[in-house]
Amino acid sequence: FTALFKPHEFEVQTKADEPHMGDVTGVGKYPYKTQQKVVAEARYGYVFDHWSDNAPFGKERKFIVERDTTFTAVFKKAQFNVSLNADGIMGRTSGTGKYDYLTPVEVVAYENYGYDFVEWQDKHGNFVSTDRVFTFNIQGDTILYAVFKITQFEIKLGTEDGGTRGTVFGAGYYDYGSTRTIKAEPNYGYEFDRWNDYSGGKERQIILTSDTVFTATFKKKKMSVTLKSDATMAKSVTGAGQYEYLDNVNIAAEPNYGYKFVGWSDDGVNVVETSKGHNFELTQDTTLWALFRKDSMNVALSVGGDVTRGNVEGTGRYEFGSRVTIHAVPNYGYEFDRWNDNVGGKDRIITLVRDTTFTAFFKPKDMTVSVYSEDPS
């Protein structure tokens, strides 16, 4: 008789210490002294760590079957990378690193001054979140981009007088760091005085770094009043000088003796105002002429005593300074005697400087009586 033997079969069992983390293959019955293997396969998010008996094998383990055996694979969470990106001029981020699978990860975007956080985007540019502090459970290598934009600041403009003296331009919302032009334009009769910060002219450039308020101040424009006249005729002309727009201006003119005020003229010819004393509201540089003319003087002539003795000629009104000829004309039988001022002959020329009265006196004319004899002997 021949006795035949065969290898005894032993049972191999496998398991994972955390079944949700992975699976182990190789379960079965195998003949004694045969070489077999078991393999530990981690599920997504996990990795093989070690065998429970700390044997120095990787996830694939070969062995010789010698007894019933149970192999336990120990898994652990996989680590994933979080990579954060941002434009360094606009801001920065925190939260970059390695994290265990499904661990809550907090990433933070910090905007630099002058910039605003907009959103997180993935590596494909897809929207992720608008939360500056964003928390998520990591499930794989993650790349996030912190998107920022330039902050817009407001330029507010106003005028000290509420807009009656001028207008300002350039208000609005503009990007941080941009150079903007603001302008103060005065209305007629006014001029730019200053900005509230006492800087720059009526048109100035500013670099925007914050919300800003500028107030423009305008002032009345200086205007001149020029008065002209003939120095011979004018005793005084007053009121010329520098004034402010809309000032009430008083001007006055006084003629020299022998002259008469005619009126004020804006062109030297046509009279626009006849009052010597004149006031008006100034709206522009103004030149006025004070117009005068020679006054008229009265010449009154009369006959003194017996008015039948003669006549006088030259009575009337004449311009100041005129040379006037007056005549004393005797009637028949009379002759001129004298004028009341005992000056001049019967025909005299006077220079008129005031109202004047002259009286002519006549006297009987001397006559000769001749007597003849018919017979001179």
C-alpha cells in the first residue's frame, strides 16, 4: 500500500482597520507552504499606512502559507496641497499648505490699501466664493486665486457760496492711484480764489488715495472805473478807482467857473446820464467822460437918462469868454458921452466872464450958429 498526502489548506483573511478607507484583496484558502500575496488598496482620499503587525511591507505583501492568518491593513487620510495665488500689488493670502483629506481648510484674502477683494476662483477661472475668509473641506489638491480690484474713491466738489459765483468740474468715482483733474470755473464778475486745502490753481491734478472733498472759493473780480474830462472845463471829477464786481459806485463832476456840466458819456460824445452826481452798480471795467460846455453869460445894455438921445446894440447871451462888441448909437442932435464904467468909446469890445450890465450916456451935440449980414458994409 502507498499512502498519498497533500498539502493542508490554510485560510487567509484580510481586513482594513477602517473599512471606509480602503480594501484588502487576497482572501481565500491556500495550500501549505505556497507563496501568496495580499494587496491593500486605499480608497480616494486615503493612503496605505502600514500592516497591523508592523511587518516591513508595502501595500502589496507576499508571504508563505503556514497557518490560518489574518492580515489587517491600516490606512490614513491622504494629504492634499492647497496653493493660493494673488497679485502681490493688490493683496496677499494665507492658508497655503498640506491638509488631511476632508479637513476644514480656512483660506483668507487680505487686500492692500486701495484695493478690494472680489472673489475666489479655481485654476480654470471659475467662481468659487465671495467670502474673503473662505472655509472648505479639502478633497484634493486645490489651487485658488484671490481676485482683487482697484478701489474706487469719490471726489466730492462744492463751492463755498453754493454755486452762485462759479462751477466746479471733476466730481465722481475714480480708481485708487489715478490722476484726476478738477477745475473751478468762475461765473462772470468773479475769479477763482482758492481751494479749501489752499493748494493749486483753479485747474489742478490730484492723485486719488482716499475719498476726498474739495471746496472752491471764488471772490469778486476787481474792476476799474476810469473818468475823463477836459481839465480846462472841469473843476473836479471824483469816483475813479478800483472796485469789486457789483459794488455801488458814486461819481461826481463839478465844472470850473464859466462852464456848465452837460452829462456823462460812455463814448465821449453821446450823453447817457445828465446828473452831476451819479451812482451805478459796477458790472465791468468802465470808462466815462464828464462832458462840459461853456456857460452862457448875459449882456444887458441900456440908455441912461433921457432914452430919446440914443440906442444901444449888443444886448443878448453869449458864451463865457466870448469877445462881444457893444455899440452906443446917438440919435440926431446927440453924441456919445460915456459908459457907466467910464471905459471905452461908443464902440467897445468886452471879454465876457460874467453877466454884465452897461449903460450908455448921451449928451446934446454942440452946434454952430453962423450969422451973416446982407450988406457987410
